[in-house]
Amino acid sequence: MSATRPGYNHVDSDAPLTTPERGSPPAGHYEPSHLAASEGYRPRDLNYPSKGGMQPRTKRRLLIGSAVLLVIALAVAIPVGITQSKKGNSSALAADAPSTTTESSSSLTSSTTTASSAAPSASASQLAITGRTGSLLRLDNGDEVVYNNTFGGDWVYDPNDPVGAKTGALAGGRAQDWVPRIGETWTWGEDIIHGVNLGGWLVLEPFICPGIFEQWRASTSPGAAAIVDEYTLSAAMGANLTAAMTEHYETFITERDFMEIAAAGLNFVRIPIGFWAIETMGDETFLPRVSWTYFLKAISWARKYGIRINLDLHALPGSQNGWNHSGRVGSVGFMSGVMGIANAERTLSYLRTIAEFISQPEIKDVVPIFGIVNEILWAEIGEAPVKSFYLEALQTIRDATGTGAGNGPYIAIHDGFQGPAEFADYLPSADRLIIDSHPYLAFDPTVWPQTMAEKLLRPCGQAAGINTSLSAHGPTIGGEFSAASTDCGFWLNGIGPAGESGSQMGATVCEAWEDWQTWDAQRIADVRQVALRFMDATQNWFFWTWKIGVSTTRGYSASPDWHYQLGLEHGWIPADPREAIGLCAAQSSSTPFDGTFPPASIGAGTGAVDAADAALYPWPPATLNNIDGLVANLPRYTATGAIATLPPATVVGPTATTTIGSGWTNPTDRGLAYVPIEGCTYPE
């Protein structure tokens, strides 16, 4: 990125960052036989020693709608196309690439899958593996559609060689012709993230997927009225848990969404996932392991359409913030309270497991970013415990993957709503550490009564802090933001005692914001400007969120300014995200980022954290907030267990079967897992 790149001359920030609060699928039961509790989740076989009241931050995200992508199905008509084209450099796809193609599709799961039974009867040599706009492709559900991406993108998928390793073929697709395809190097400072979150999919939030919460709250299940988060929803589902939750995973986000995301000019997705993708313990009610199957599908879909993934550990044991998107509304039990350190130790084991998986050669080009803690509640946990955990997590992951470019993912840490400047001088020698900031307007009460002209000054006000962080620290992202300038949105602030929305602005005011079908041209233009200015200010960004389900009680998706897909269809989200570039320049008084990062932040340093810096953040910290006494007196786990290996995917194509990796990239990593001490009784 050059110093004169339009749109990166931004204004000094006087706008405060505020701590947000945030909080039915089609029929078709899908229950893979491989989801047996014991299968696929086994200890590492690496010669281990043998040893035994609440302010739910429903904030987020709604963006569903039928996007600007016109995809023509041969059997079913499907909206999928983008109508504007502002192309940059030409595509690297060969000029003679087929313009009309078919393929045999297969789905990735943690067991064995086969090519679609609806696939054309063609020999392997006739199966097309790539195509651009106008090409015919088969989705993994058997639908045949015409690919429509007017930004020069292409799809690539060969079920006989799904990662391009056997034949030396292309490793994956290209989302747009101005970004590198999967398998090519992403260069920070030159390549820019235009991304979207897939909120509500693998970690459920009431305001993003209200239908499933409304369904179970209306049931006669014990405790139905108390369903306010995934923990209580899972408990209420009881014996229906596997079937109901799997149906949600199967239908809420599909391959078609990834195709539409690429056609919307986006090149990254941020995928929230809960710790229960690995395991549950004790009385935790979450459905264990099944969501991982769908993350494997996401890797396959992302590779096919040229989209990269920021995998975000969104929900941690004990809850890192007490909001519903952490899995459980209530107190903060991560790095806080009696079980604070034990829950953090357990998390360190999970971080190692995930890092080993996504660092495999077959995976790392699709999943280059790993967010280790989403929205940690700094205000309650405190600076020293937060920064101490971040350092321990960084060292745990780098011990497993190695340091320097190509060894393990970039690691994203949330700024705790303190603003990125808080971390400008944090661990300057750290290897590839990203600062993740979430600059929402919706949860700042000082914004709500302002005129729209006043509100529109706020997004660009965040840009100076981003520029400073880029120069002083390194890669910095806007991991979440929305186009909302009020806290209106059905269940955005959690589920009220009687099932009402938690907005503080009142039902009358919010009705006008929530029912997008009544919006006039001016309101659409205003909401669009909020989105565009945040895009320009944050520079590398992920909108929250791609899709928000329809409320069965409202009859429509009632958080429209959080809903990217719906905004694409109706005009408050741009068809081409590059339209945002330059909007904040008129307010600029800050020094623009010149594209030069500190060497360690992009993998050019040794990767070793300076000893003097590390000494500032000892692990574990001596004390925690909200407890009496020293950490040494708290319950702890012991690092004597065999660490879990996440199961890889196996793809059965027409002529070849491929297992994609082993689930573990570093055979010399023999670290042990934190497990309960035998004979000890732990608090809930």
C-alpha cells in the first residue's frame, strides 16, 4: 500500500470506543453417522508420558438478504450476482480457461464423504475443475448453478485432488482479480481484507438466528422461558439437541453463501467457533464436536471460491465477557473469579489443538488468521491478566507451530474495547500478532440522539488509531462493525424477561429502524454511509454479519443495519466494497499509513519475544480481579493429559480418495493438555 493510496488519509480520533452488548431453518434432518462421541477426537498418539443479570452483548450483526449476485440455477433459480464491476489487475487464470464447466461435487466432513450422486456421468478427464462467470458448477447439495462473479473471480475444485497437491493444479479459487488466489501469498500492506463475519452459525446468537430461539421458547420444554443463549437453548433441546443443532448448522450457512460472498467483492470471512467444537466437560450442555464438521465444510467452500478464513475462538470456557455470544449469559469466569485461571489453562490446550490443525500445509493457505479470544471484557478482567494471557497463548501457539513467515497463523488479539493504541507498544518483537478492534456505534448512548450528520463523523474518527497501530504495531483489523447507529434490533441487546427486545430506545423509535421495508431513500443512503465510512476507516475489515434470520414473530429480519446480504439486495451495502476508499480523506488530519510494517509483525523477525517485554506479563498473573487472595490459592488444572487432535476431512472423488492432512502439523510437539487433577472437586 502506498502512502498516497486513496482513502488512507484519515482523521484523528476523538470518538470513544464503547463496550457493546449483544447478545427456523428448513426441514431436513441431517445426522452424519460419524458423529459418535468417541470417534475422531482421540488423544495425540505422540508417545506421551503415561499420566493420569446481565447485559448480554447481543450486539452484533445482522446482514442477511439476498445479495447482489445473480446465479442462475438450471433446475432452481437462485439469486447470486453482482452487477457492478471495477476490476483491477487481470486474473491469473489462464486465458483459455473454460467458460462453461461442470464438476462432480463432494462435501468435506470429519469422516468420509463421496461425490454427489447427482453428478454428471462423465469420466475423470472430462470433469472440469475451474470456471469464471458463466460457468456451470454443481454445489455440494447437488444444485447446478451458473457462476456469476463480475469481479474477475474464478472457482477451482477437483474432488480427485481437492488441495491441488497431486497434480500440481491450482490450489484454490480467486475471489476477485485484484487479490491473490488460494495458494498464492497474501501480502500485508498490499492486499486488503474486505471481509464479513459468519455470525450465528457455529455459535448461536438470539438476534442473528431468532427463529430457533423463538421455536424453543414457545415449546413446553422445561425452562423454555429462560432460553437466552446457546447454553440454555441446548439444555432445553434435551434429546433433540443433536438433530436440532445439526439442522441449524446444515441450513444457516451453505456453500451458496460462500459463492455469493466472493461475488459481493469480499475476500475473507471471519468464522466464530465455540470451545465445544473440541469437547465439553462437566455439566456443559453444548453439543460437542459437531460444529467442527461444518468448519471443515467451510474450509472446502472457501478454497473453492478463493476466500480466506479468520477462525475466531468466540466462546471460551467460563465465558470471557458474560454476553450471550460467549455461549452463556452471566458472570465472567475466564481470567476472573475462582475458576479464572483453570478456565484459561483449559483454553490454552484448545488453542494448541486448533493451531496445530490450521497450520497443516493442506489448510494454512485457507486459514491464515487465528483469533484467540473474542471481545475479552477488559473492564472486568483488567489489563495485567489480559496481557498476561495473550502472551502465554502466543508462546503456546508458537511453541507448537514455530515462528517466522509460513510457520503457523497470524494471531489476532482483541483490544478489549480500549482502542488499538493500547497495544501499540505491546510485545513489539512478537511474531505476526494482529490487533483486532471492534468500533461499534450502536452501543454508545451518546451517539443515539445525534443527527445523522453528526453520527457520520464518528466512523472516520476511528481511523487515526488504526493508522497509528498499523505503523507502530503492525497488521490491525476491524474484526467487527456494523452500519447501526442505534441499539435497535430484535434481541440485539439480549432477550428480555418476557421475550421482548432489550433496546433502550423504546419500541416506537426502534420500529422505524427495525422494519427495513418502510425505509425511504434517505434512510437507506444514511445507513450506507455509516457502513462505507467504517470500511474506509478500518481499512482491513470484517462486517458483522453476513446473514440474520427472519424472526417468526416479526415476519422479517429485524436488524437490517447488521445484515450484509440483505443490504446488498436493497442498497445500504455497496455492491463493490472498494466504493468506500477515500470517504474519510476529507476529515483527515492524521498521518496516513505508508504500508511499512515493523518486521516482526509480518514474520521477518526472529519470532522470539524480548525477555524484558515478557517479564512485564508473568504467567499466571499474581492476582485476578474479583477474588480475594493470590492466584496460587485458586483451583488449577494440571498439564498431564493427552491433547486432543481434531479430525481431518476425507474426500471421496470419482477416481481418488483424499484425506486432507492428519489433524496435526508438528510431530515434535509433545505438549500436554491441562486436565482436572484426579480426586479434586471443582466449582461449576
